[in-house]
Amino acid sequence: MNSANESAAFWEKHYAGMDAQWGTKPNAVLTTLLADLAPIPRTALDLGCGHGGDALWLAAQGWDVTAVDVSQTALDRVVAGAAASGVTDRVHAQRHDLAETFPDGTYDLVTATYFHTPVSIAREHVLRRAAQAVAPGGLLIVIEHASTAPWSWQAGQDIRHPSPDDVIASLQLDDAWHVTRGDAPQRTATGPEGQTATVTDNVIAVRRTP
Ligand SMILES: C[S@@+](CC[C@H](N)C(=O)[O-])C[C@H]1O[C@@H](n2cnc3c(N)ncnc32)[C@H](O)[C@@H]1O
């Protein structure tokens, strides 16, 4: 199986067995950040959108959102969620294996929220490609796990999570960028069975100069 088929197979199985309501709420850090950094809705690209918690919230705020995932099941649920919320014309679902193909165009906001996968892909390359998709004046926001939740597929493994500075360095940004946020706050996370744990996230926000 090549990595493209492997990603689709893994994530299709994941979503086929998952409650369609899981992951339909927006990321709280993202919503707070945008209130400060990008209060006027424009165009957004959500990478690895899953069930669309972020994409649907963005569309409800007026953003024109391209929602990308490797799982067609997840995308179908995003499209259904958009219809149920009356934002169909502001949500554009695109299926990509981002290790292979990337949406065309540039966007005022590019987000990657917990874009993690157990499949071996060139994730840093995808995030560098994400930065290239940011329009002048626009933002790239990466929110990712910086610790392992007890219910994660990585639980029990000896994982070294990169620091926010590692992530920013890996983006290989030039002088046309300004780092707005790069820290690792803790939060209480809720797992699929309703269990809770304190976890750490990397929160990265970088802006391309206009
Ligand atoms: C941990 S989930 C996070 C989903 C969502 N962003 C959230 O915060 O709830 C990772 C998402 O990335 C998607 N994904 C993983 N590998 C991918 C790839 N190679 N190309 C596109 N999407 C991928 C998965 O299908 C999944 O929806």
C-alpha cells in the first residue's frame, strides 16, 4: 500500500466508526486567536478538517472556507453540516491527500488544527506548502499536540514532541513573515469516551506581510 492509499484507508476506517457529532465544535484557541488577529472574515483554508468543527464555525462567521481532508466520509459530514447550518455556499469541500496534492490558490487564513496522522508523511513539507498558500497580509495558524493524551494512538510510545520554536523553524519562513504567537499552553482535553486529561498544545500563528 502506498502512503496515499494508507492515509485514505486509515482515516476512512477512523471516521466510519466515529460518532458524526465528534469534532463538530471549533477549536477554542483558534476562535480566540481569530477574534484578535483576523476579526474580518475573508477566505480560509482548513487542512485536515475532519468533521469540520473549525470549517463550519468559520463559515458561520462569514469566512469563505475550503475544507480539505483525505477522508471522503469526513468531508461528506462537513457538507451535511454546512447544509444544516445554512452555509453551503461558503464551505467548499476538497478531498486531497496533502502529502500528494494541495488545493490551488491563496487564502487569507490557512489553519491546520491537530493535523496529525499515524501514517508516515512529510508533514513538515505540508506545513511549508501551507505557508505558501497564505495571501499577503494573511495568517497561518498551526495548533498541534505537544503532549500525548492517554487515549491517543501514540499513548505509551516514547514520542518527542517538537517545541513551538522547532515548528516555526521547520516552516523556513523568510523576512516577509512575522511570528505573532508561538507558545505551548495547557488545556483540559476530553477524549472519545468523555474522559478528561491535562494536555499541552503548540499554538503557532505567523503573518505574511501585506
Ligand atoms: C487528528 S485529526 C484532526 C481533525 C480536525 N482538524 C480537528 O481538529 O478535530 C487529523 C485530520 O487530518 C486528516 N488527514 C490525515 N492525513 C491526511 C493527509 N495525508 N491528507 C489530508 N488529510 C489528512 C485526517 O483525515 C483527520 O481528519
